[in-house]
Amino acid sequence: MEKVNVVGVKKRKLSTRVLVKVGLLSAVAFLLMFIEMPIPGLFPDFLKIDISDMPALIAGLAMGPAAGICVEIVKNFLHTIVATTTGGVGEIANIIVGSAFVVATSVVYRRKKDFKSLVIGFVCGTLAIIAVGSIVNYFFLLPFYGQLMGMDAIISLGKAVNPNVHNLLTFVIWFIAPFNLIKGVMISILSIPLYKKLERLIKEN
């Protein structure tokens, strides 16, 4: 009976540590959502890159994909309450796309937990964010904005930057997919130098 109690206490302590880490990383991710960077000349102004997926990625690498998804959910829930401009639609899309990146990267990495696996994980995560981001925008997010602004207005914004854009599909091909490629590569490059600093945290979990 005593052994069972000791195990139960250890599990509760571990769960508390995980919750604290997820909470802290979620708060950081939420704040990072307000730091956005447009890429003039390549994309329409409303497409802006942020690095708020990095804390979720750290959670996924250190504590598993579920922890990373939790960070994505919490940061977007907070953003919906404080600063949403889409009634939560944009935040739901952000959860789906961000979680795809986090899950793909962390699942690959945690199988072996070495630098090579980390790099391969980032490649898989970037491919995931391109694919899922394109699907979510084509079927969900851009049609929603199209109802608010008019799809013709959105296509016109894209055509002003790239004359090859003339419908929703070409908008996704020329803007959404390359945008998520750049975002995935940027987050990966910024995260790689953190590998050694994260190694101790990862081994503790």
C-alpha cells in the first residue's frame, strides 16, 4: 500500500510540473501572437508571420505531442477572449495548422531523440504545415473571409502582388503554401540553436 501511495505522489508531482510548464509556455505563446511580421512584395499585407508556435513546439519536443497541442489550444483560447477579429474562426484554424506542425515534428523527434531526428522532424513539420495550412485555408479560412470581404476582393489583393493569382486555388498555391514554407523554415531555424538548452528538460520527461 505504501508503494502505491509513493507512486501516486510521484505521478501527481509529475502532472503538476507538466501543467506548470504547459501554462508558462502557453503564456509565452499568447504574447508572441501579438508580434507579427509581414513580408512585403511576396505576400498580401494580411498574411503575417509570427513565431508563437515555437513554445508549443518546445512543449511537444519536451513532453510529447499532447502537451504541444495543449499550448496551441490555450494560446488561441486566450487570443479569442482578448483580441480575436474573426469570432474564433481564425483561432480554430491556427490550432489545427499549428498542431499539425507540432505533432509531426515531435513524433519524429521523440522516436530517437538526437539531432538528426530533430532536423528530420522539422522537415516533416514544415511539410505538414504546408499541406494542412493549404487545406484549411482552401476549404475553411479563406471562404470565411470571403463571406466578410467578398472573395473577389481577396483574389484582387493577391493579384495585385502576383498576376498568376486568379481564383482561390491559385491563391493557395502562390501564397498560402509558400507562406507556410517560409514560416516552417523560420521556426525550425530559430528552434535548432535551442536544442542543447532544451536537452536537459527533454531528458527529464
